[in-house]
Amino acid sequence: MNPIQGNVSIDAQNIMPIIKKWLYSDKDIFIREVVSNGCDAITKLRMVDYKLAEGCAIHVEVDKAAKELRFIDDGVGMTEEEVKTNINQVAFSGAKSFLEEYAKSEGKDDDQNGIIGHFGLGFYSVFMVADKVSIDTLSFREGAEAVRWESEDGMSFTMGPSERAERGTTITLHISDAEEEFLDVWRVREVLERYCSFMAVPIYLDEIKEVKQEEEVKVTGEGEGAQAESEDQDGKAEPEAPKPINDTKPLYAKAPQDCTDEEYKEFYRKVFHEYEDPLFWIHLNVDYPFKLKGILYFPKLKEKFGGIEGQIKLYSGQVFVADNIKEVIPEFLMLLKGVIDCADFPLNVSRSFLQNDGYVRRISNHITKKVADKLTGMFKTERETYEGFWPDIHPFIKYGVMREEKFAERMKDCLLFKTTEGKFLTLDEYKSRNGEKLPDKMVYTSDPARQDAAIRLFTERGIDVVVLDQLIDVNFVSYMEYSADPESKFKYCRVDAELDSLTSDAEAPELDGDKLTALVREAAGKDDLTVELKPLANESIPLMLIEDEQTRRFNEMGRIYGRSEFNMPAKYSVVLNSRSKTVQKLAEREKDERSVLLMHQLFDLAELSRQPLEAEQMTEFIRRSMEIVEFAAQM
């Protein structure tokens, strides 16, 4: 062929600055683009001649001395005309409209990265890191001649004959001074493992090293992929076969019946670098009405709900696209870990594309349905196993119920409430067990240890108290109330929010309510404090603070969301137990300094059963406790 020179078509001088600007924060994506092109070339060869494609692979060479990064494949290669079409003409429809849209949206972040892969520009991403790029290619077609293409800026090029003698393509990047990180073999390995770990063609990372006598030798990778030499008994070196850095047949691509539990666990540990096994998993394998494969893992809960971080990796034809794209993955499932592969997605999915695509919504709905089917099936057929998982999975389920209406509808009968006695009850089961004594409410504790005294008031009367002690539960109980039947008056009350059902039928003495009220108000330093006398079932509890449920919830939500400026004043009342011997003794005494001291102590003890005392309160409580001890010692 005769050497030629020219300019890349479609206003390349306008496009190249866009590529560099839009992809600046993710410039390492060029590795994925070039390797994907090589993978496509080998896939096409398989379609033409499967036997010819046997053993084909992609080699990525890092040559730090020459400042070069090379991508070599033995796929279909290109003829001169194909180079002109695929490289010299940046072929995409609507180039002018694209440039116009870019001008309108400049400065917006939603669709960054959207141009790469959509408009035939994937190859040109290499100019983000290279100041010179060359392509040497030889087509598999009989009689084809090798072609060399070279450019320093992606806008002008030279083409001529190449010395390449074997089928395939070599893309050589001369890395610019500012981007020398991509001459570090470990940096390249990290990018390859992130984007290409499941590509369908073997990928080898090779490092070119200089040795004595100015010879060059190729050392395949490092670590697991390195060629190592070991001497046998005869002293002969036997190099180990190099290993690809990727898994060409990932577990999620297999049929579920062909996978073992140990394989699922090993895949989880490898992909997410976890050392603890998952609780269970859901294998997605759909061929119609769309093609979707993947595995979703339910991890063990290590912290409170607020610290959970999941990771759902999205792939397109075994090529990594992104993490946690909420338009594809229901938001509540992002608390899980997993991989999902949908070959119909473009390599770079823009948010505007996903938000307006009905196909994507159907996929999201299907994933939600499969998760719900797995959980409801386990609840119905493996109730004991489901209960064993509940302490770890309930935040996922509660969050999903609040976020996804369809998921809530499927899961409503499978929601469990764990009692302080360790039983797991559905809402209907709770109502059935406690309906006679508590016909219109469920009582719960947010801190079983601190609220033990109030809990015992209920449990001693045979009333179940459920444990709702995570951040999500503040929102969850409110959701359960407003999502219920509008005619239902069923409420959720913390154990220190309501005592009407705990009064005793046993006879209690008549006490001077006005006198005790005045004593409590002086001890608490609140003249408008509401004080009630009630004969509680447990006579060992002298005094309790009853806080308004809705006010407390509102303030707790404010603290969770960092909006303490909207906090409402605490709204609570004091209940004095008329069956308590201590209260009866205080009612008999004339009000003096000692009776105020004792009532103040009872008040702070009741406060401690609700929440920690402030620093000054605690100091005063300790001082007062010492004074009471000294007084008792003198008796």
C-alpha cells in the first residue's frame, strides 16, 4: 500500500478536547476500551472460524524503559479499508447534534463518560494518556497486507505498510510524561482487574524488563501471573505456564444447578475481598424477556444499619460498567453485595438513558421480584432458617419495604419482630398473642438493657415486648403505622411511652396527690410537670418517666438526619406508683430537704432508664448518691 496522510473526520479538533475533559477523572478507562476492542476482535474471529480462534488471547505489555504500553490481540485484524472506516472516520450518527448537546450541557455531571462507547470514540480515549499512538494490524483475510496507523494527537495521522507478520492487532501507546503511572505494572494490573476481570478472552499482563547486554526479555506479569523458573534434579529450568489475570467463565455466567455452595462462597470472597462467608445468595439467570445473569449476596451484618455499605457491580457482556447504578439496581438492594451482567447495556450507561428506558425499569422490577420470591419462599418452607438470618437481614428488608411498594406488598406477611424473650413473631402472630391485653398496640424497646425495668412491667403480665434497636427502626415503626389500613388504629409504643394497660387491680392506698406532685416538681425543677398517681402492677418501681411517643420519634429522626435545630421540646410526664412502699413513705413525710433529695434521686434514676444523663446531671447524681449512702450508714 502507498503511505498516506490525513485528518480524522467529524471535526476531531472539536471532539478530542471533549474526550479529555469529560473523562479526566476516569482516564484509566482507556484500558478497558482498548482491551474490549481486542476482545471483540477475537470474538468475531470465533464467529468466522471457531478452530482458528482457539488459544487466542490478549497481551498487555508494560515497557517502562521505552515508555510504552502495548495491547496485542490475535483476532480478526483489519485491512487498509477497515482502518480507514473504523479509525480514520469517527463514525457515529448525529455528530453535530451530539456536539450541540454537549455545548448545552457543559458543566453538568450526569452524563460524564457517556460519549465513550456510544459514538465509536472508545479507541480515542487513549489520547488522554499518550502523546503518540500507533496501530499495527493484519487481517485474517487471505491476501491482506499489514497496515500501520500512527497519530500524535488523534486529529491527524499517517498510514503505511506494517512489518506485522501475524494475524491480529497491536496498539502501542507512547505514554506522556504526565501519565507515567500507567507504566507501573501494578497500576495497570489494578485497572485490568477492576474493568476486565470477567472478560470472555484470556488477558495476560506482561512486563518488559531490560537485562545485561542490552537484551530485552518478557516476564509475564507478577505475583500469580509471573513466569517463575524452577530447577529440577538435572538442573534444567522449567518455566511455569503463565496465568491470565481474568476469569473467562465467571460463576454467575453458569447455570445455578452447576454451582456448589463452596463455589458461591469462594466467588464472594474473591470478588469482594471478604473473609467472612455470606448468609445466603440469589442466583439470577434470565433469558427472556431479557438476558440477565448475576448473583446477589446477603452479607452478615457487622455494624448498626447506618454503617452498612454494599456493592453491586454492573457488567455488560462480562465487561465492568459501574458500581451501584440505582436506575438498574433497586436502591435498597445496594446494601447487598453482588454482580449483575446484562449484555444489552452499553459499556457506558448515562443516567439520562437509564432513567428514561422502560427496558431498564423491567430489569429493576424483575430483580426486586426475584429477591422477594427467595425471601418469601424461605419464610414459608424454612421458617427456622429464615429466623436465624433475620437479625442480619432485617435492615435490608425493612429498608426495601419502605422504598419499594411492590417489594412491600410481597414481604408484608414475612416481616418478623424479635421479642425480648428471643421469639420471632409476625405482626398477626403478635396481635393473636397479645390482643386481649393490648388490642390496639405493639410495645417495643430500643434499648433492652437500659429499659429493663419498664420491659418487666409488660413481660410480667404476659405481654410480649419486641426489640427495635437500630436506626432504621425509628422510620420503620412510623412507616408501619401510616401504611396500614386507614381504619386501623394500631400503634407502636415504646415501653416508656404508655402505661395505661399496666395498672393493677390490687388495692392501693389513697395518697396525697397534690403533696407528691409538688415534691416531684420541686425535685425536677419544673413547675409545669405533669404528675400522675397510678397503681402499677410491679410495686418495686416507684417512679417512671413517660415520654410522648411522637415527639420522641420526631426528635430522634432529627438527630439521625443531622437536623437538631428542628427538635421539639421533650414532652413527658411522671407516673408515681401508688403501690410502691417508697412512694407511700414519701407521701407520709412532711416535705423537707431530705424528701426533696430522695425524690430527686428517684427522678434521675427514672431518667437513666431512658437515656444517659448530661455531664452536669451525672456529677450531681453521683454527689447526691454519696450523700444518701452517708445518711444510710448513720442509721
